Amino acid sequence: MSVGATPFRVDGHGKVSGEAQYPADRIPADALWAKVVFTDQPHARLLSLDVSAARATDGVVMVLTGADVPVNEYGLTLFDQPVMISIEHTGASDVPCDVSRWEADHLAVVIAETAEAAESGAAAIEVEWEALPILSDIDAALAPGALLIHPENGAETNNYHSYRIRKGSMDEGWARAAVVVEITYEVPHQEHAYLQPEAAVAYLDDENRVTVEVAGQWAHEDREQIAHALDLDLDRVRVIYPAIGGAFGGREDMSLQIVMALAAWRLAQEGETRPVATVWSREESIVGHHKRHRGRIRAKWGADAEGRIVAVESEAWLDAGAYNYTSNKVLGNLHIGQGGPYEVPNARIDSHAVYTNAVPGGAFRGFGGPQAAFAAECQMNRLAEALGMDPVEIRRRNTLRDGSVFITQSPMPEGVSLPQVIDRCAVASGFGSGLDTDPPAAEPFSPFASLPPFESALRRGRGFACAFKNVGFSFGFPERCEAEIVLHGDEGAEEPERGELYHAGADVGQGSHTAFLQMAAEATGVPLDRMEGRFSDTSSTGDSGSASASRLTFMAGNSILGAAEEAQKAWRDGDRPARGQFRYVPPPTEALDPETGACNPNFSYGYVAQAIELTVDVETGHIVVDRVTSTHDVGRAINPALVVGQIEGAVAQAHGYTLSERLRVADGRVLNPRLSTYLIPGIGDMPTEINSVILELADPRGPWGARGMAEMPMMTYAPAVVAALHDATGVWFTEFPLTPDRVLAGLRAAGS
């Protein structure tokens, strides 16, 4: 049996030995070097651009500007971004390209013999700008008379995309309410901080295809974006993913893909066949790619005396930044998550995406779900306190279950396991019993070894939260995933000798390629050590969709099952080799009704509950998380060790989001683009104990019953920490990260 086992990762040896080839490791010795020049202008109109001195710089081979881009536009879900800012308008694009709306808009690409020459050429560029008003945040962008950042889209304000939910009768709901809680919450940016900054190598391959080796999350979508901007047929473009050093949604949108393809293409037109490469610095990476959206959610919830939710009124605003990226998709998740994972009879919810001149918001693990869950779960904990109820019990009374009607007025897909997840988390964490006075840590409380606390200043608390998260693309997007399996063996042999799996699904560090091969081996009967993988090359693999939305194991597994069945048919028919190709298409979803929000938004969900114990020093504001019980229904653990790894990794990321990662953005600029000042957790900052609790309650549509789970631990951590901090101090917090200064200020403001 391969499914359910924990073999060594197929990429494990290469990664621990240093032999794994990431894009920056694949730069040929004779490669030219590219320098991508940012505008460094949060909001300004380009008046003149002179690159003649740059072209005359020693060692510079070529300088590309927006005039060299055949169709100067791109965007994953909406074409609203120029490839490069330019006075000249090229192609059929409707996007005004002479305005820099973000400090990391691209102005030029300098290609040279060396990195030093490319830097010198970039410094020689002469440019003149007309400063425009900088709309630095949501409030500035929505102020009366604010300049439109994207007047071309026809909207009358910078609030360019909205959703609504209208369910039941709000008057009836409020009339039944015994308690009402109304709070406004602020949610912050988060930087992806993946290990590998952006890097790429581009060239024309042996079949004259413009080829880019880069790290991404959806090779075929990258290819489409490149082909559109270069005005090339898809078969003229090839995208290859080598090893990928983390993604978390940060590689779902374009960074280097288009400009590096453009560089290789234009060089070849001038007879230059050498490859061209670039690697961003950490500062360029932090400034130059999107972030988790910051935003604001005003929530008003009512419950009856028995703890049943009777009304939810909520309005949310996301700071989309300068360009849409995936803001409309993130907004959809935020939108339907504002009622929490609960049965809500009456709801009025509005959600908005707002253009600003800040760093763009985009996909990041959970994409909209963590922001919604923060507000919803904080509201649930406050309702429990107002009613004098146990926070687990109030969730039991309200949770979605099989047969429940969701907030979008459609039945939940079969297999809703949240009641079991809540109960298992409560038992595993001992939530119903008293909290120990002493933390479980082997060592005493000590955020800093040089700063021992006064024992009298330590307080302990415990918090609980639960959530759901979509598995797969939502709201009518045409979801699909393709796989091919080839079985090899002698003519007349009863069983294949070996197999090959061709799949484009990206392994961004989560171990997906190992899981793919396990599923292929299980489906075909070929031993795992004889199943080879051919991954993430658009020239040889079909469209897998993105490594996002907790979808890849679910979708890839179903595509592999179909391909295995087709290959086995060919084997029985005597084909040698026997090939099987299959495109899996799940049940369709529906777009939100523009007036009521009614729809069937998703075909599957994952479920999570977390209990958190912490200790806080009320004299310094320092928090140590003592124990995390993270409980998940994964349907079927294809590889149990990888599942635990995903839980622990997501807890680490959520821990930073909640406690330490404060991205400072002001006047359209990222002010702390270094890991020395943007503080992701180190090993010494991690929770003392992480208890990963795994349930395997099969998803009826999942391969071997599996359902996605990689985003789920991210959903509930912040509200559970806030609840635990309240339990310890009696003070509620409505924003995070809970850095010591913010905690101390909140305690003092509350007189605690």
C-alpha cells in the first residue's frame, strides 16, 4: 500500500544535501544578467524616459522598456497592470501605462554581461516624473474627491469590486436577539517570506520556444500570461518549474515571468542566443511582490438566550493596493466567511475591494479566510462571554453539519465533519477541564533569556476557534486538473514493470510530488520505487491548475485515478507502453448572485479547530504560546508525515502573523523590507508544544476520501490567541500582530 504510508520524500535527499536545483542554481556560466528596474514611485506620471546612457554603459547588451512589450498588460483575473510603465502605449491594452501606481512597478530591464554592469546601466537611466496624490490606505482612497487610481475601469470610486449577501429578515433576527455584539476589527498585511527570493533563467529552447525556468504555482497560467503580453501563440512559450523554495500564494501572480521571457525573446531577435538570468535580493522580493491583504471588518452579531445565532450584519473592506492581482477572489472567500462556519438564518453582509497606492494584496495561505475567521471567531467568543456560555458549547449549538443550509442559501456539500472536529479538539486539548497554573514548558517563561519575568506578572489563558476553508476554485471558475500515466513492460507481461507520471502540479515545498507518486503507485499497482515523476513542464504535462486553494491533492488525486484507469485499459488491450490521459472536472460551482449572494460557491471544504494555551507577562506584553492543539479532518492522510508537516508549518506561519510580523507600509512604501526588521518566527519563538490531531472522515468526492488541509491551521490561530489573551487578562484585542508594545498599550488602556 502506498496511500497512507510515509516514504521518504522524492526530493528529500536533494534538499538536505544541497543538490536540489532551484532557479538560482540553474544559471549557466555564459548567461547574461538582467536587472529589473522598479519605478520607486508609489503614484506618479511618467513624463520622460531616456535610456541612451544606460545602453552606452560598458557591458550593457540591451535595455528594454514598455515600448518593447507587444501587449503591455497582464493580470491573473483582471488585466489592470502594465508589464512596464511607459509613455508609449503598445498593443490592444486599455490599461493606461504611463502612471506608476506602486513603488515596485517595472520601468525597464537592463541586460548586461555581468550583474555589476546591469546595475551600472540601471543607475544611468534618466527619468522625469510628475508626482500624483498618494492614496496610502483605504480611508484615503475612499475620501470624497479622491483621485481615481484606475479611471479606465469605469468605476466612480476606488471601491472597484463588491459582493452582497441578503438572507432572511434582519428585523426578525434582531428581535430574537438576547445579546448583540458589535465590533470593528483591523487585519494586517503579511509578507510571504519564502526561503527562495524570485529568480529566473530564460532562453529559446531547441524548438525555438521562449522558455522560462522560474518558481511559480501554476505553470500553464504563467505561460498564458507570457503569451498574452508577448502576443505569441501558446505553443511558442514554455514554462518549467525547477525546485521551488516556498510560495504560500506569493508566486501565484507574475513577478519575473513576463519580463524575463521578453528579454530572451528580444535578445534572440538580435541574434543573441545566450540565456539571461536574474535573482532578486531579499529587499527586492519584499518590496516587489504582493502581500496578504490588510483590511477592516465591522461585525454585528446577535444570539438568543440559548446561544443560537439569530443575525449577522457585517461589512468588510480589503486594501487591494495598486492592482487587482487576486483581490476579487480573496474578497469572495472573505465575504462568505464572515458568518463563520455556522448556521446563520438572517444575514446582511457587504464586502469591498479598494484600490490604493500601497503594495498590492493577493493570495496568501487561506486567501481571505483568515481575515474573515478572525472577525467571526472573535465575535463567537464574545457572544459566549456575554451569555456566560462555554466557547466550545456555543459552537456545538451553531456549527454547520450535513444538511445545513450555508449562508449563500445552498446546502453544504456532503461530508461536513466540523461537529466531530470541534469535539475532538476539545477532548484532545482538555478544554473542558481547568487550566493548569503552571505552563507545560520544560523551561520557565522567557521570551528573552536576558529578561527573566517576575512570577507575579505572569498570566495564563486558553482560547478556542474553529473554521472551514474551501477546497478548490470557487464561484464558477472552470476548475480542472490533468494527468498522464505511462506503463512500461514486456509484451505479454501481466503486470507493468515500471510507470511514469506526467503532472504539472507544483511542489512548492509541501511534498506534493511525493504524494502524487504515492497515489499513482496505489492506483496502478506499480511499486512506488518504480514509479517515476515528470513534473511541472508545460511542454510535457497537461494543465493541473494552481498549487493553491487547498486543492492540489484533491484535484491531482482524482486526475491520477482517471489516468491510471485509462492506462490500465490500454495495458489490457496490449499497448506497450500503455498511456492513459485524464482530465478531472469536479462538480460545478456558481458565482455569487449580485443582489442576494445566493449560489453554490464550492464543491468541497476542509475543517479545523484549534485550542491554544498561552502565558503573558503583563508588565512587558510578551506572550509565549505554551500549547497548540490543531485538529483537522483530512479525509484520508495520503502521507501522514507530510500532513503533520503542513500543520506545523502553517502553525509557524500563523504564529508570526498573529504575534510578530508587522509590515510597516506608509505613503505607498514598504518601510521594513528586511528580515532583520520584519520578524518571522525563529525556532526559539515557536509554540512550546504543537499537538497535531488528525481525523480521517472521508470526503465523498476526494481521492481515497482525501480532502485538502494545508491552509486550515492558518484560519483559526489569531482568534484563538486573542481569546486566550482575554482569558488571561480580561482584555479583548481587535487588531494584531500582538507585539509586546501593542499588548502592553492595550492592557494599560483597559486599566489592567
